[in-house]
Amino acid sequence: MILIEDLNLAHGGTPVLRDINLTIDRGGIVALVGPNGAGKSSLLSLIARLLPLQTGRIFIDGLPVTTTPGRELARRMAILRQDGVFAGRLTVRELVSLGRFPHNQGRSTPQDRARVEEALVQFGVSDLAERFLETLSGGQRQRALVAMTFCQGTDYLLLDEPLNNLDMFHARHLMQSLRRMADEDARTAIIVLHDINQAAAYADRIIAMRDGRIVSDGTPGEVLTVDTLAAVFGYRMQVTVAAGRPLVMHHL
Ligand SMILES: Nc1ncnc2c1ncn2[C@@H]1O[C@H](COP(=O)(O)OP(=O)(O)OP(=O)(O)O)[C@@H](O)[C@H]1O
């Protein structure tokens, strides 16, 4: 379980997150949605300790993120950042192998190598395994980064806009992989999504943010209503139902 209490964050005196209180149970997909600048990445970064906590508390399975050793946290939680920090002179296989580092400190076992090969296949980058990251297309590189994050084998995955650069086939494939991971292994994904219909189709819970606050929190059916979407995104859009899930006509 991830527990977030009384979280506030400001940059240079400007509030970015205000009074965030959340409990995220183990197992399932939680989508963070909201307009640019709402605070979604800041929230993920605080959970993953990529930003120092200013006020409030965050616990992962009872461990306070501020004081738990990094290695211990990295065995429970993996993060895929929006800015995808990576070194261009790594090959895809070397990058994906880094996902095992918290478990092996660089001394990879046959099991680690098997996990790497599995992740390369799962995200369709095994043919690219020997290629340097700098030679890949944006979507291929994104898939390699996703494979590294999965390969870490953590109970919690924090993914900041993982569908960036992915074509429709690979976006759907990633969402289906997350769904399987949640259903079969009770793992938890917290995922920032701009494609509201991917959130509608795959998330168990949607947390909608605006101006650093949580505006709505519930199932896709509860959150994706015309009024709530207007409160979050600032315009009214038609909502219909497809395959039992909301379908938001945000582009019309
Ligand atoms: N280092 C920083 N210094 C100053 N302001 C910052 C900094 N990082 C983020 N912000 C501000 O904090 C606010 C929230 O940013 P954040 O990246 O969390 O939003 P977001 O919801 O993830 O947005 P997007 O959808 O555009 O990725 C924005 O107004 C942003 O300009």
C-alpha cells in the first residue's frame, strides 16, 4: 500500500501540490490525469523520492520514503520518468539489464539474464538488443525504457506518460501488459496518462488533478463524466460508453 499524508509542494514559493492525501492499495492500475502543469509528475517524483519531501509523509508498504535506503525502495518501486534519462552509449540489452541492478548490484545471475531476455521479448525490442539507444526511434527507445522498468520486477511501478511516442499497437500492448501484471500478480501501476480513453479502458481508478489538487478520485465511470471532465480540463466534452467503459469524445 502507498500512503500519502498531507503532502504539499512549492517551487520558489508557488504551490505545485496542495493537501494531497491518498491511499493506494496493492494490485491494480491507478491513472493520474489532468491538464499540463496540474502536478502529476511532481506527485510521482515525490513518491519515488526523486524530489525531496517538503511537507507531509509518504509510506510504501509501511516504509517511509524519506528514510528508507535507496536499494530497499528500488526493490519495491520502479519509476519511468517522463524525461527518460539515459546514456546514449548503452545498448538496449545493457539498459534493460540495469533494471536488475537493485537485486544483483551488477553481478547478474542466470535468473537475472532470463528476466532481461523476457522483458526484451515482451516489449518487442529483442531484435534491437545490441543497438545503442541513440540510434533508436523515439518509440523504440521508450519501449526499451519500459522494458527496463518492468525488468526491475517491483510490486509498484510509477510510469510518467509511458505511452509517449508509442504507436497504437504498442500503446495498447503496454496497457494490456499492465492489466495482466495487476490481475495476475497483484502488482500496482500508477501511471500518468494524457490519453483519457486509455485510462477509461484499463484503469481501476482515476485520480484527476488540476492546479495541484485532486479534483476527482474514483472508478472511470465515476470520474469520466461531462461535469467532472469540464472541471478538470476546462471544456465540456461528450461522453459515451463503449465495451462497458466510458469513451470520451475529447477531440470533437
Ligand atoms: N523545478 C521546477 N521549478 C519551478 N516550477 C516547477 C518545477 N518543476 C515543476 N514546476 C511547476 O510545477 C507545476 C506542476 O508541474 P508537473 O510537471 O508536476 O505537472 P504535470 O501535471 O506533470 O504536467 P504535464 O502534463 O505538462 O507533464 C507546473 O506549473 C510546473 O511549471
